[in-house]
Amino acid sequence: VMTGGGSTVQAPVISSMRPTGNKPELGWPSVAGVTYAVYKSTNLLTGWIVTPLTNIAGDGTAKVFVDPSPTQPAAFYRVTAR
């Protein structure tokens, strides 16, 4: 979980992580006017995709992201805020 580079926007605090079938679900409270981008990798140090899986507009309510693809043996996610 991280903020955008040089931004004063605070990174979201992931408030829930749970499986939905074989798909992971992430949840966090959002801030109005902030855009959250979700990224995925199968290797924590390398292999992060350049384009986010999704961009989610914050509106002050809780946001949920469910990865549409089944997980491999391990998957890592990061959520940025800008």
C-alpha cells in the first residue's frame, strides 16, 4: 500500500482482505476526490504490472476490489492513491 510519488495524499489503509471463492477481495475506506489504482504481481520484488488492474474513484465510502482472475499460488497487490 503506497501513496503516489511526491503526493500528500495518504495511502489507503486496507481494512479487509478475504477470499471470494478463489479470488481475493481487498477493501478500504476512500476519500472523495482521490483515485485509487490497484496493481498485482506474482513476485513481491519484481513483476509488477505497469498498467493498474483498475482505477477506482474515491467518494468517501468504502471501496472493494475483487481480482477477476483466479489467484496463482501467491499473488501480491498494491493500492496507490493520487
